[in-house]
Amino acid sequence: MRRFLFAVIVSLMSMSAMAKPPVIVVFGDSISAGYGIEVEQGWVALLQKKLLETRHNYSISNASISGETTAGGLARIDPVLTAQKPDIVLLQLGANDGLRGLSPVEMKNNLAGIVRRAQKSGAKVILLGMKIPPNYGKRYVDMFYNVYPQLAKELDIPLVPFILEDIVLNKDLMQADGLHPNAKAQPKLEEKIEPYLFPLLK
């Protein structure tokens, strides 16, 4: 009997060791895809490193695509959720909608659709706020940025305020195009995510 119980315990321990760690999916655009820098320099890779350092057994899957809009994200969220089965989704989309002058109302609807589908799959969602340059006009800029706090309040999800705050106007932290943060800015981006992500970790 003792041998049987021992064998069962060993088997359970082995199965536990083989169990896949919970998954965090980063679902964004070029800001999260690491445009213009090495992948290992990006904030997503730095966040994975920090999770390991703090003994949080999570695996990060970066499903970000440069140039992605919220409509594109909505169209591909289901396959990502099915394949990755994430516990947490970091949603960083909208900048390309703004840069193309697309409707903030449609952007909000698309983001809401992504959030609801992620929640339906069992994932918690953190929304990452974005802003666009002031040359788009105050009315449009305000409508664009207000989408994020409105959506976070309506769907009761955490909101990381503008993740490029204190970065986008610092030439030392931006690439030559003035739109994408460089490698030196990536640790700052990672640090902005931590206070919102870590309370949700098991």
C-alpha cells in the first residue's frame, strides 16, 4: 500500500512539474513588437526576465504586429486565444487607428470586442493607454485618448495610462522617426507595466 501511495505521489509531482506555466499574451502593435530594435531589448522580453527574477512562473507570448489596428486585432484575437489560452492579456492597440485618423468610436468598439472575447475565454485584461500627436487637432486627440479610460471604467479593467509618457518628447529615448521608443526606453516601458500586472499574478 505504501509503495502504491508513493508511486501516486511521485506521479502527481511529475505531472505538476510537466504542467505548462500560465500564459500572458501581449497583444499590440509596433510599440510592443519591438520595432527597430532587437527582440531581446524590447519591453516584453524585459518583462519576461523580471518575472523569472521575481519567481513568477509565467510564460509571455508576444502576439504583437507592427502596423496593427484595432480592427485587425479584433479579426485575429480568437485564434490567439484558442492557441495560447492566456490567463492575462496585455492589450496595447489603437495608435495606428489614431495615426490614420480612423473613428475613435469604431476604435472603442473594436477594443471592447477584443476585451470581451478575452474575458469570455477566461483571461484577465489590462488595457494600455495610448496618445497621438497634437497636430491631429484637439477635438480628435481628446476623443482618441478618452476611449481608454472610458472603456476601462465600463468594462472594469485596469488601465495603464499613456505608456510613452515622459518618453515620447525625450529625443534620447525615441528613434529617428519620433514614433517608436528606442532600446534605452524599453526598461521604462516595462516598469510602467509592473504595478498593474503584478497584483494579478498568482
